[in-house]
Amino acid sequence: KNWIYREYLNGSKCTKGEFEEFVKKHKKFFVKPIGGTGGEGATILEYDGENLNKLFKYVRKHKVIVEEIVKQDKEFASFNKDTLNTIRLYTLYPLNGKPYVTMANARFGRAGNAVDNFHSGGVSAGIDIKKGVLCTDAINRAHEFYKEHPDSKKKFKGFVIPHWDKFVEAVCEAAESFPEMRHIGWDVCLNSNGNVEFIEGNGWPNFDITQAVDQIALFECITGAGDLI
């Protein structure tokens, strides 16, 4: 709750009155399945003043979270304005010690898409977690590499993540709230007010997106030891 600034509803539990109040305030809004993965089923819907019943039936049937659309920082938007471009940070919470970030990557959507997910057409670039800088070119799921965003032509490598220390601090603090989940993949963004905003936490995050960007295995980075165990 400390890092969520948008309004949202559970579409499978909210009343029709609550939903109507929400869509009148946020006529264009984002929905994603509660049990979804890889961005599948996530999309943007719009209230036109007459389609309330249709929209309410949709959110009930598909069991989605209904969210206010996040306005992102202009530097992130410069890569692709059609999607919210996010950072995936992985935290590990050891039994003896504080949570820390093991690895991270930046995710950018494509023009016309609703999400930036790697498995839904997006591209990803690796982040040097000590410096908060993009340290690789980007890659898509077909393993096609891009030195610059295929739509905006903005160069990836060398881009400095604004407020990187804020990202690291936020996810490490959040990880302490879930001691039963020792490893979490956090999807976070920088909103237009310069605040780190959480999108979601993943208890079983994929590693392919992080290892694919430079084709180098990251087992040592994850375990903190060079030996295979």
C-alpha cells in the first residue's frame, strides 16, 4: 500500500454500484485476470456512458482486477508511450540477513500493445544492478536483438534508470512484508510524479527474460556462490 497510488477494484467481488462509480471516474481503465500470467488477457477497456452492463458482465466473467491506468515517467514513456514500461527486480530474502536484489531487467512494450510483457510481444534489456544502467541490448521472445527500440528508435544500452536507488529500496522493504515468500519477482514502474509504483509481485517469476538478454547463465548471481548446489 505504501507504493500503490492508483485506484483499483476486484472485479469478481465488487458490487455493480462500486464498479459504476469507478468507471465514471476512470472512463478508460486497465483490466488483468487475477490468475493470469505473461500478460495474457490484460487489456484496456473504456466506458462510453452506455455500456455499463456489458463491461460489468465482462469483469465478472473474466475475474479481473480493474485498475486506474498508471501515468508513467516521461523518460520511460519515451521508449514506448502505448504501454506502461516496467522494471522487473528479483529479491532474495535469506534466512540470516536482509532482502537484497539479485538481478533486474527493464521491459518495454511495442506500439499498439496494452502490456510490456516479454511473453506478449515486448522487449527486454538487462540492468547493471550496482549502477542502475541498461547494460545490454534488448531482446524479444524470438531471440531477435535490438540496439534501439524497434518503434521509437531510442537506444537501450547506457540508459540510466531514474531514481534507481528508490527502486531497490522499495522492493527490499516490500520483501520484508512477505517472509513466507523468500524469492519474489517485482514488477514496478516510475510514475509521472517520480514515485516508484508497484504493479505486482510474482512468487514464481520466470528467469528466461533475465538470462536471455546477454545469453549468460546467472546461477552464481542468484545463489551468491560459484559452486553448483
